[in-house]
Amino acid sequence: MATISLRNVCLDYPLYGAYDFSLKRRLLGHLIREQGEMRIIRAVDNVTIEAEAGARIGLAGPNGSGKSTLLRLIAGVYPPSSGSVAISGNVVPLLGLNAGVNLDFVAEDNIALLLRISGRKPTRAVIDEIWAFTELETRMQRLPLRMFSSGMLMRVLFATATAFPADILLLDEWLSVVDEHFAEKAEERLQNLVSQAAIVIIASHDQPLLRRTCTSIINLDHGRVASTVMVEPPSTLPFELRERRA
Amino acid sequence: MNNSSESPRRPSVLHIFKIYYPDLFGGTLTVIRDICASLKETFVSAVLVCSDKGESREIINGVEVERVRSFGNVLSLPAAPAYPWRLWRRIAKHDLLALHAPFPLADLVFALGFGRKRPLVVHWHADIVTHAGLRRFVEPLMRRTLRRAKAIIVSDRVLIDEAPLLREFEDKCHVVPFGIDTTVYDWPKIEPHHVNDRGRLVLACGRLVPYKGFDVLIRAAVNRQFEVWIIGEGAERPRLEQLIRELGLSERVRLLGSVNDCERVKLMCLADVFVMPSVTNAETFGLVQLEAMAAGRPVVNTALDTAVPRVARHGMEAITVPPGDAEKLGEAIDTLIGDPERRRRMGLSARTRAVTRYSATTFKEGMETVYRAAVTAPSDEVAPAAEALQATGWLDSLRIAAALAWSDMRHRYVRSLLGPFWMSLQMAIVVAVLGSVIGQMSNADMMSHLPMLALSMTAWTFLNSVVLDSTTALQNSASLIRDRALPPVIFLLQCTFRQGLFALHNACVPLILWLLLSPHDLSRALAALPGLLLFVTCTFALSLVLGALATRYRDLKPIIESTLMLAFLASPVIWSAEMINHRSTVMRLNPLTHLFAVWREPLAGGHVDATSIVYVLVTLALLLCASVLTLVHLRKAAFWI
């Protein structure tokens, strides 16, 4: 059963300046007793989140309020400075689509590699299915990704990233680069993915999107939970899934 | 173990601690002994500890005590290398494990995931205070132990509030105050409210270790009238004796040494004031002050952030003074000495509190409840899943690293027309040129040396490239680490795998040369395999450590590059030991010499020097230790990139 339990979690993010990466400087600093003060910001401050299967949590807040950091913390990228993090279930973090892409490889190889990275076996059928979703020509499978336009690239990456369902899905805002037709399809698939996942956490500036998809919205401010809003169950209006962007 | 067979119905408990009677006397040991004694009817107890006096196994008061040899103490910890192993062997034989923390040696066993199937109860006696620097290394271990514990027992609520580590596991903590058998203090001749008219005897009791603060008590006795008797033995004795001499207090201050229980009870009842001068939070409860309270003595204790000032409360059973303040301590003692009525009043309420609040029965019931709950709790629910998850985690990491390396390999072939053979050709040219040059310098028969030269060059290229690649690997894969949450170790593994594939590929040059120029002796090649494996393992461990370090400290990369260049010249890669007249010191000290020797010697038909093997194994052990440390710190790699 998928659960997420964060208790009084804090994360002190060390800000390494150019000098902090220098061993010589650090050793010399010890020698001449000039202990350089390490700058630390508290990126996540005493956050407690309990989520069980079925939870749809939206993270909202201004830039730099710690949304992405909190997602990374849940994904296990950053260890918490204090507090306890207990997560059971298979976590799939989709925080940046570009991760692990090599533009020199042909599309097919990239898909295969990305699937391997997420622990799936890239069979012919799976790759074909993904390709079908992108609606690109079959022969383009054999082209290096460098030759794709950014929109086409996004299609490939999105299709690959969302090919398999997950227990716990962590999404950072990234549904913004594709053209309108594909955006519709993409959000449909995303909603489908969200509906299959046990727990979803979405970080977004887009309040309407959060209100549509989430059961509760956590507003973050300077790493602190400013407020938690429970969203009423969606009204009788049909899901307006589509996201229009200028 | 025999204890489980003698009475199958009673579950057996293994108490895990560093030391046991009669090697030492002290509060924690009293607690363990009391638990064993009071739970006699419901649990079979056994104790596993270390001892300086060597291995032994005996029955003390019906409790089986096994001691593991330790070679003295390092940083307050017994140096008992066999302890973790013995603990692991014992775990399966008991139904419940009771760890008396802090004891990092045992944490090590639990942190590594052994004994998951047995319920664990942690008795939290104290935080690590004395060697605070050690904390940073030990805390992750302790956290892992606490995470898997079924219950954590503390003697007072305040310990949970004061220890950040415990607060994380607050819901598992149970407060069970220590209790003592107060009947032994019903000394027939002395009524509990008995007050000595002379009123000058101050008693203190505890091991003679720095945190007990006996030096403060001795200083407090300067220019005062009372006499101080201190019960206990320990490493501080010479220092305390010297202090007493220096202050000229030999008349009034006495170190009584170890005293048996009966005698101690008598002394407790005779004393006028009991003092607990402890100076650090290592003193969490102060069992002896409870004994003094049971004997109806007023107490002077110190304002620590632990249960000490809460067991005997200021103004009611005790006077509490700031820790380490000899002046205040002396004043407080004088106040009590000079006021027999107050002493009597405090003594009475101390006795009442000890009997009602800290009775042996309450303690026993509390312990029994926690132990029973831990034994009956379903223990296997989460554990195997977590174990499997960990195992698949490692396997997945390996698989992903292999996939990435394989993709790198393929990519390399895609780019160049000559593809696979370009690099090998380059290697062949290098070997040919070097071979002829060296052939000129030494008049040895170069042709027979060529296969070995080619192989050495391949091996060196492998080591060199793995280490160089690893210094940038983490930065190059920043997005995968931060956005897909892949463990950083994957990318260091990737370097070794990738260069391994390249090396296999380049190995065609030495292979062809070997087939052409040498007698084909396959058994030699087989004999070289273990050495080659050592070589690869060392390379990987080295790349792990340097890769992480170079990511954290960016100025290391140029240093590593130039060091590798130097190492290449100083090691017998292109030249061999026979070419120079005598084995130079630099060469002998250079671990690379031996790292090459362990597989080159068998391949050349000789046998490996024992020194080389020892040298390589020691290097490997050091590297592995460093790797483990690195892996712990690699969790923070996402901050560095």
C-alpha cells in the first residue's frame, strides 16, 4: 500500500559558493582559523504531510517557496536534515523531462535508455506503443533527437515518461511546451495516469489545474506550510481537462 | 542455546550492552540486572557483553552471561572486533533483543540489517555526550536502529524532549521510570528519619569517570567543615587523588573504592547528605540518588537537562545547583548540614517518593508490558519487504549502470567510421612505439615483453580513465540525479562498467600479441584472474571515493590528473622491476606496483610476493572503508552538483 509520511521534516540547503567547492581554501581556512560561514537556507521548514492511497496533493506557492525541493525530498534526492520521512510504494518522480536524454542518440535508443532508467524492459511493443502516442512518423524513430524540434522532442519525452503507471507520482510543472492539440491529449493521459496512481503530488502555479486534480492543496511559503486547503469533490460539471495556454 | 530448551514457554531476551558485572559497577548495569531479576518468571534473560579479561560464558544469578574479548577501550567503546559477529550469531536464538543504548558496536549490526526478524527493544540510557565528535558518524547508525526498534524505553519524559533523535520516534517511546527495591533500605537500627547529630558526612557514589563531576565535589569541600566519602572505582582515580592532595583535603575527603551492596546500603543510611555532582547529560537518571532517597537521605544534585533534577526535585527532596559550580555546591551542602530539621524533612519526603513513585513493582510491570507487546507484535510485516526492496534497489542500480555503460559503448561506435577498431589501433601503435623505445633502453629481448606491455597499458588505461571519468561523472549526470532521483552511485558504477567494456575491447591487442609471441599457457591466465579481480575492485573503490571527493571539492580534479600522470611514471607499467637494478623505495611503497604485481606475476609464470598480497589487501580494506564512508555521504551529492 502506498503511503507517504513526512513528520516535522526540515531541509537545510547548503548554498555552495565558488569558494566552498575548494578543498585548499577549506583546509587553509582551518589553518588560519578563518572559518568561512557556510550559507544555509532552510528550504523545507517543519513540514508534516501524511498521505494515504487516494490522496491528490497540490503544492502551490511563489517561486522559491520550496515546492520542487519538497518533491525532491520525497523522491529521496535530498536527505532531510531532521524529522522523519517514511515512504512505501514505488515512487516515480517526473520533475524534469530532459533528464537522461542524449541528443546524439536516435529516438528509439533514447526511449529504450529512458525506460531502462525507470527500471522497465524496453521491448519492441512498448516502444511502438510509445511512438504511436507521439503521433510522429515511424521513420523518425531512427533519427537522432538533435534533429527534432523542441515540440516534437517534448512529445517523445512525455510519451516515454508517462508510459507506465506508478504508485506514487511526483509531478513538477512541465506541461507547457507542446502545441494545443497534443496538450489536450497529454493532459488526458496525465489525468489517466493520475487516476491510476495511488498518491499524486503536483507542484504548480496553476491554481485551476490544482483545484481540478487535487483533493487538498498545500500552500508553501519560504519552505513552511502556510495553509492547507481541502478541495471539495469536483462539481457536477464535466472535467475540463484541457489547459489553454497563450 | 540451553536457556530456550530448559523452559520452552518463557520467551528469551538477549540483553546487549558493552560490559557486565563484575568488570564494572554502575547504574546501567544495575538496571540490566534488575530487569533480568524481576522478569525472571516471565522471560529467560541472557546477556552478551565485552570484557577485557577474554572470552567466557557463565551463569550469574540464573542469567547466562557471554563475554566477548575486547582489547581495551577506544573512545569509551570496547574494541571488540568479534562482538558484531557473535551478536549476529546469537540473534536468531532469542525471541527478543534488548539493546542498551548508546552502544554503536551493536548499532552497526542492526544498521546493516541483520536480525530484522527479531523484535528489538531499545533502552535509551543516555545520549552520546562525552565524544560529541563521534556523534556525526554514529547518529545515522543509531537512527537506523531506532527505526527498526519495536519500542524505545526511557526513564523519564524529559529525555525524549531533549534528544532530537528520540523525538523523531516519539510514538515508539515508552516512559518507564527505574525502580528499586526499597525494602533493603529498611535498616533496622536506623529509622529513615534518623539524623546524625554530628551531621558532617557527605556521601557520593558512582564510577570515577569525568562526567560524574567528583572533582567539583572535591573542590566544593575546600574551606568547609564536612567530610566527603566517595564510593566507586574508575580511571579518574589517580587524578582525583592528586587533586585531593593538592587541595590539602586528605583529612576530610576519602575515596572508598568499590564497596559491596550491603556495605553501600549501610553507608547510604549513615550519610547525612547525598550528593550527585554530575556535570554532563550523560547522567540521565541517577539511580544512586534514588537509592539515597530510599535510604531517606536529602540529596544535592545538579540542574542537568535530564531526569536527574526531576527524580529528586529542588526544594522537596533535593537542592539543585548548576552543574560544575563548586561554590554553589558547597553552599548547598553547608545549608543542609547546618539545618538538621530540614534534612529530616527532606529525607522523609525522599523516602516517600522513592517508595511510591519509583517502586520496583511499577518498574517491573512497565518493562513486562513493553517486552510482551514487542514479542507478540507481528514482526515480519514490513521487514522482508524492506529487505527485498533494498536488494532490488542494488540490483536495479547495477542494471541501470550497465545499461548506461552499454549505451555509451554503442554510442562510441556509432560516431566513428573505423568504429570498434580505432581505439584498439591507437593502443597497438602506442605499444609498438613504446616497445621499441624501451627495447633500445634496456637490452632485454623486447619481443617477449610486448604482450605484457600491451596488457599493462590496457590495465593502466582502464584505471586512469575510470578515475578521470568519475571526477566528472556526477556533474554530468546532474539532471538524472536531481530530476529522476537516481542514486548517485549509479554514475560512478557506470564509469567502471564503461571503461571495463572499453578495456575488454582494447584487450584484443595484448591477446593477439600473446597468441603470436608467447607460449600459450592457459593455466597462468587463470591464475592471474583473482589478482585481476582485486585490481578492478580497487579501481572501482578508488573511483568511488575520488569521484565523490572531486565533486564536492572541485579543485581536486587537476590534482588527481597530475597525480595519475606521476603514478604512471613511478609505477612499473611500461617498465618492469627487472629493468632497473634494484627495487627502489618509491616503487616498493607505491601501492600500484603491488596492484599490478598480483596479476602480472602469475601471468608471467612467477608467483606473487606475500608482501604484495598483504599490501593489496590492506589497500583494498582501506579503500572499502573509505567507500562505505563515501556511500554514506553520497546521499548529499545532490547538493554538490
